[in-house]
Amino acid sequence: EVTVRLYVCQGQVGWHIHEDQDEFFFVQDGEVILETEAGKAILGPGQMAVSPKNVPHRSRSVLWSVLLNFSGGFPFVRRNGHHESPARKDPSAILPKSDLNEAARGLDAPYEARRLALVNDFELRLLRAVGAGPLWTFDGAVWYYVPSGTVQVESAEGRLELTTGEMTVVPKRVRHHVSAERSALVMQFKRVKE
């Protein structure tokens, strides 16, 4: 259900289109330029952008860069080449970027999630973990990534500690909670309830 790829790049990925899915980019380290015919977004560490489906785009990086790249499933339909695109007519094809540190400002209440992006039928949320969080059970798998701090993800199957830059996936319908002794940021990628 959830496809998360660790993408290490230096150089350029040519123009291509994902016909059936949005594509989300989060820069963990380095700098990446995402470009559509309508404009470009330069992303540094902690910054992110969504490339909408059916919009030709390309990415490049002069520096050795590490990204998390996610979509709502696999496989996806990809077409290579530079084609006429809706980007020229649709201003939403310009890649707005957002910054994790800016999104974290004002996240004072523990475990109150802030939506960072919608990617197909999934949402990426940011929350501040401190103390024991609520018990969660989701109908689909849920992915967690820790951009800063240390958290524990606990279920009946056991307890897993995640530190800055680490991630895990909790399978669907597994009751679990996240906790942290000190304030930490957690990204959560899950299906949007219909």
C-alpha cells in the first residue's frame, strides 16, 4: 500500500511523467532541484515538495543527496521523455515547497498532527512526540520517520526505538503507540480515511 524509497542521487533524472500517482520528495541531506515546465523548487535538508501526477518533471543534484521518495503504491505507470503537459495551463503544477522546521513551529500539543502533504490517497503528517502517545490502529500500514529526536514504537509484538533519520512501518490493524522521553518530531504517512 505504501511505497517509500530511499533515493541517493547525484546528477540528473531526465523528464518523465507518473501517469497514475503523485510523487513526494523529502530531502534528508544535500540539495535537489525538482523542475516542471511551470517552474522549479530547490530543496535543501528538511524541505519537501509534491510532483502531481500527469505533470512532466525531472530532478537533479550537483551534491551527493539523500531523499525519501514516496507514493501510494507500487508499481506505478511512468513514461519517459519531454511531452506537452498540463503544467503550462495549470498553475498547481508549479512545485510549492515546504519546510519541516517551519511546519514544526506551533506544534505544542503532543501528538496533535499537522498535515504536510496529500499524496494520492495518503497523507503525510508531522507530530511532536513527548510522553506516551495515544493507542492507534489503522486499516492500512503506517510509516514512521524520525527527523529529530528519539522515539519508541510499541505494540503487542514488541518495542522498537527509532533515532534521528530512522524509520519503520507498522502493519495494518496492529494496535500501537509512539512515545518519547524528550520532545521529538515524527513524520507519519498513512491512508486518508474515506
